[in-house]
Amino acid sequence: MAAYRILIAGGAGFIGSALAREMILNSTAEVLVFDALTYATTSAALDPVRGSSRFRFIHGDIADPIAVRAAIGMFNPDVVVNLAAETHVDRSIDGPAPFLQSNVVGVFVLLEEVLAHWRTLSGPDQAAFRYHQVSTDEVFGSLGPTGAFSETTCYAPRSPYSATKAAADHFVRAWGHTYGLPVVVTNCSNNYGPFQFPEKLIPLTIVRALAGDHLPVYGDGLHVRDWLHVDDHVRGLRAAFERGRGGQTYVFGGETEKTNIALVNAICSALDTLMPRPDARSYAELIRLVDDRPGHDRRYAVDTAHTRQALGWSPRVDIEHGLLDTVDWYLRHREWWTPLLSSRDAVARRGLAGG
């Protein structure tokens, strides 16, 4: 794909900012980040690319049609990637309304404005255009002891969060089927890496361990997740909108399944190596099993065979090195996450409203 203009909705968030950095540092694309700057975003994640003449930022909400229309009209994008979403399952249990507004209404608004823009393009530009919806493996529900999700797995969302993401995916595919909009949908497993807001499991464990607090693990700790480094994910996203076919779905995963208790123990082991406690005892002594999340899905796993074959993509970062690098990053960037702990109540336990 030649030089192009990419609008990243939600580009100041964890995955969105990683994609913005990838596109500025490793491509010739012009990048517009469109973001509402909600609680889980920080401007520091975009600092490495702010100085580029190919980077622009607009503060706006995807549920605001006037703001979306103005941004698209000004930038004239060739690719629109939607990473704007409320994402924390626990928050969706306590208050689903913001998830409906962002993840469903916002996607509808974005699709309508993107469709209007696409209809103004010439034939070749229409064919080359992509609307890319970034989704989650949580829309597929929960697995038993065996098997894995793929691009053909039926949807069975089981939390308010995953239900809103599933609805958005259905809207996107409907706009592709009904109106001919060239759409791509990708579903990914759990991401981790730099600049992830501390309410998520890996950074939460790191910052609580460093404070000497108990490390909460839900239920019996045997819930299984697949872990994908954010750098591998954004390489996959780029492959999907650059080389993927319109109307197709691609799934991304690290193909590294771990129980939550094993993951937390691995983080403690990395901290034991990089930042030993003064008393030389392991951080693992801080682990505590706590009340489970209501409706907690038991196991996720991802089969990436189709994605590997169709896009030539595969994960490069193994979980051992990825975790060690991530722990090291949080140790070296306390100035980024420390203010978030108090100003945004980043480590409070949520998701008990249904219990």
C-alpha cells in the first residue's frame, strides 16, 4: 500500500497510541488521532510522535457526528481504524451505560460518517478504502478445557462489555453487506505492554506489588487467558488494513495460554529479579484469592491459522520476554503511572455490582 492517510479513532489509548507510534515511526503514512481523552488515556503515550509533520491530533468523541464529520472532512482519510471504546469488564458490570454510548452509539455514528465520506470517493479510491473495527475475543464467550476461537466462531458475549463490542461488530458487518463499505473486523486476545492503564491485570499487579499491597486474583485463579504483546497486535492491525480483504475477519493472539494465578506468579518472579524486596522475600507472598467477578468467563484461546496464512503475520514476542520487558518499563516509568493511582482511582476493585 502506498503512502496514505489513516485516522485512528481512540488513538490516545493503550492500543491506539501504539498503532500511532507504529505508523509514524515505521511507515510514511499521515496519521490523525481522534480521541475523547477519557480516564484511561494519557497524552504521554503520543509524545514520541508529536514532533512529526505527519502527525495530527483532534480532541473529539466518536458519538458526536459533527466532530466526526469535521475531522473526516478535514483529513480525507484512506483508512479509518476504530479503537475508541470503553474496555474494562469490571466497570461495565458496575455501569453499562457508558459502554453502550461509546461502543455501540459511537460506532453507529462513526459508520454513518465514514459511509458518507466513502461515497464521495472515486472508484479506485473506494476500492482501496478500509474501515477497520478492532474488537475482542470476548465476543465469542467462554471455552471449555479444549478448543480455540477462530474467525468463524459464533458470537456468545457474556458481559455488558463484550455485548456492546459484539453489537458493534454486527453493525460494521451489516454496513459492509448492505452498503458495500469495505470493512475489516479483527478480534484479539488480552493485550499487554507499555502505557496500559493500571486497572488492567498486569500493570495492576506490578504497581500494587511495588507498593507492598496484596495482589488480588479472582476466584480460584484458574481462569485462562491468551496474552498478546501490544507491539505484535499493532503489526497485525497494520497487516489487516494494508493487506486484508474487505469483508474479512482476522483474529490475533499470542497463542500463550496462562491461568491468572500463573501469570501473577510470573510477574512476581520478574519483579523478584528486577526489583528485589528489601527483605529478599518473593512478591508472590502478597498474592490473595478474592471474590470472583460475576459471570467471569473461564477460558479464552485463539486459533490464528487463518490470519497467519492470509496476512503472513505471526506473534514475535514470547510471554517470558514480553513480561520481563513490561515489568522493566513500569519500573522505569513511575512518573507516568504514579499520578494515575490517586487522580483516576486506577487500582480500586470494581465489578461487584452483580455479586
